[in-house]
Amino acid sequence: MAETITADMVIHDVVAKYPATVKVFHGHGLPCTACAVGARESVSGGARTHHFSPEKLEILVKDLNAAANGEPTSITPKKAPVGRGVPLTMASSSPDRKIKNVIAVMSGKGGVGKSLVTGLLAVSLRRQGQQVGILDGDITGPSIARMFGTKGSPTKSAGGGIEPLRSKGGIKVVSMNMFLEKESDPVVWRGPMISSAIKQFYSDVEWGNLDYLLVDLPPGTSDAPMTVMQALPLDGVIIVSSPQMLATMIVMKCINMVQQMKGTIVGVVENMSYFQTPAGERFEIFGPSNGTELVSMTGAPLLGALPIDPALATLCDAGRVEEYYSEPYEELAADFVSTLKIQR
Ligand SMILES: Nc1ncnc2c1ncn2[C@@H]1O[C@H](COP(=O)(O)OP(=O)(O)O)[C@@H](O)[C@H]1O
Ligand SMILES: [Mg+2]
């Protein structure tokens, strides 16, 4: 069939006319369809923004036409989530699962902003009216409770389980800090105990009905990520990276681990991508973005490139992360939700 979609067409118009093309845009790492601004660009403009080579653009246009005509594309269909391990006592595999989406946030390295991305993704999803919980799987270095300013210990629920704490905005939070006498007490546990704590945080906590349970993980590929991959009914993983991190190949180890364990990478997030001055000038402090490489390494879309914002650190330290609002994070949440819908 003759090509009906050309590179100079506006993304929004293409998607409106041929809904099947959304998958192709996302599969090629272009989340523009979900972005109010990006969708007004032409296909070639969107490709330029995401640093596509002319060859890649050509393949994209070919795939768009194939999808519009109901033909196969070069994008391999996403496998159904197979990271589901041993069902635990709650939720899990029953058709009327109380927790609709269990998503883990991982990265190979510490300090790249996993916890921050987890926290702010939860905040944005909550603003959209979703029921959200955060399971802080970083047992020895928990940071979620502090970010949200949730104080006190969780109580026993009517059903005999653990009642999670609630943030001011209504996000349910469970973190190891809540079980310590003093926040500064160290948790000196070995792997099996850490695994057991994570499992209990999932199965013994009365999460209730949730649209999203986000699991924040410690860095690396150790016991905690393994437990989450094997023992939780995981629907997908978000990989967080930063521009200079790719060079270290640590993020690759993490991606390989998820792939080896047959997990589904929902998307990648590049944090600390740039710093923007109040006048709007951008500086790529940690080097140029490598979002495109991340996309080709994972086959998953780039959900967002987030700026460095000094205001964030202050709000997080004060337990007021929910007061933060910034467009890139709202776009991240929108892209995340639409990507999950497409992958289903
Ligand atoms: N985009 C950002 N802008 C400003 N500060 C950030 C950003 N991302 C992370 N930080 C800060 O960097 C530190 C490490 O982030 P964190 O989310 O705890 O990393 P991780 O969980 O990967 O170890 C925190 O103090 C956090 O507030
Ligand atoms: Mg962390």
C-alpha cells in the first residue's frame, strides 16, 4: 500500500487518524504522543528532539505506515509481564487484584535519584486522582518516609495486618524507618532478613485497593532487587539513570538483570539531565543526554528527562516533597500511564 504517513505530518494528527501508531512512537522511544507540546510537532521534529539519525527516522516512518495498514513493524511486541513470582498472601494473581500495578524503580547506582523519581511519580499519579502506595524496599537506607514527612509507627489494622502510614496527600507509605525506635538506628541485616522484610511489606501490609504500588529499591543487583523480581507480582520496572552513568556500565548490569529474570522494563528515566536557569538557559552539567542509548539498550521508551532542581533537595529534606510541582514530572507521570496502557 502507498505510504500515507510522511515525516512532515503532525504527530497528534497521525495518532488521531491511526491509533495503532501510538505503539510505534513509544516503541521507538518517542513519548511525544502523550505530551501536549511534543504531539504538536511533526514526526521529523519529534525525531530531531530525540536525536534520531535520518536512517532511524526512515525506519520510524516505515513502521508508522505498517502499523496504520495493520502490518507487522520492526518493533518486537512486548511480552506479557512474566516477572511474576510466587504469589503471596494478598493481591497477586487473582483476577480482581486489589493492587492493579506493581512497579519497581531500579538503577545500578546510588544517588541517581531513584527515591526521588519514585516519590515524585507517586505525587503526580496521586494528583491525577489515582490510589498510590510506596513500598520502600531500601531496607538499610530508607528515604521515602522522610521525603513525605510521614511520622510515627504503623498501627495494626482491623484485619490484623499492618496499616500503612499516609502522607498529607493520601499516599500510603511503608518504610523500614517507621519500625525503628530512632530514625538514625542502623539496620544491620543480612540478605535473607532484608528479603523477608520486603516480602512482609508487600503481603502483611493492608494496602487496600491501589492503582499503583511503587517499589523503591536500593542500588545494585543484590538481594532486595532479586526478591522484588522473584517474589512480588511485578508488572514492570522503571530504570533510572543519569547522563554520566551510562559510561560506567553500571546501568547495563541492572538492565541485564531485569532481562535475565524476564522482567518487563516499562520505561527509562534520565535524571539530572540538565540545569535550567530562571532565564531559561539550559546547561547539561553531567554531559549530553544519553536517552537514545538507554532506549536502544532496553527497547523501552524514555519516559522523561528530568532537570536538576536545587529546590527539590530542600523540600525533600523538609518532608514536603508533595508541595513540589514541575512540568517535566507531570509529563513523566502522563507518559508512564500511557505507556502502561499500551503495553497491556
Ligand atoms: N533532579 C534532581 N534535582 C535536585 N536534587 C536531586 C535530583 N535528583 C536527586 N536529587 C537529590 O540527590 C540525592 C540522591 O537522590 P535519591 O533519590 O536519594 O537517590 P537514590 O535513591 O538513587 O540513591 C537526594 O538528596 C535528592 O534529593
Ligand atoms: Mg534511594
